[in-house]
Amino acid sequence: MSKKTNSLIFMLLATILNLVLLIFFFIVGFVILNLVISSMPENVAVVQIGVVLVFVFAIGLSFFVYSRIVSLLTKKFNLEEKLDPLFVRKGSRRPKGE
């Protein structure tokens, strides 16, 4: 397989991993929110703020974990040699021989 194909496969798998992490953190966040809210008297403002916080923290945490996993995999399997950048700036094109 070419470096471009390896890069596309890696990006596809990394995107799927990111979505799985995001869904996982949403579910965990809503379960924790449900446990916290069920022990409190009902208050609409607390529920709304809790839902917003769960969304923000789930997105942030999934991105943080995703970036750590990708950087660890890149170092462990030396992926910089096996992957080719998909998007290259016009001024920074490599010569055809590389």
C-alpha cells in the first residue's frame, strides 16, 4: 500500500476512535449527571447547566484522550515514516522523487 492509502486508512480509523470516545464520554457524563440530579430536588436550571457541562466536558475530554492515543501510536509504531501528509501547502511541496 502507498503512503497516501495508509494515511487515509489511519485517518478513517482515528475518526471512528474519536467518535467512539465522544459517545462513551457522553454516556458516562449523562449517567453521572443523572445520579447527581436524582439525589437533588428538581431544579430546571441545574439540569440545563449540567447538560451543557456534560457536552463541553465530553467533547474536550474525547479530544484530549484522542490526541494522546494518536501521538502514542505514532511514536510506538513510527507512523511518521509510513504516513504521507494528505494536505500540503503549495509552497511546501516535496520534490517528486521523495
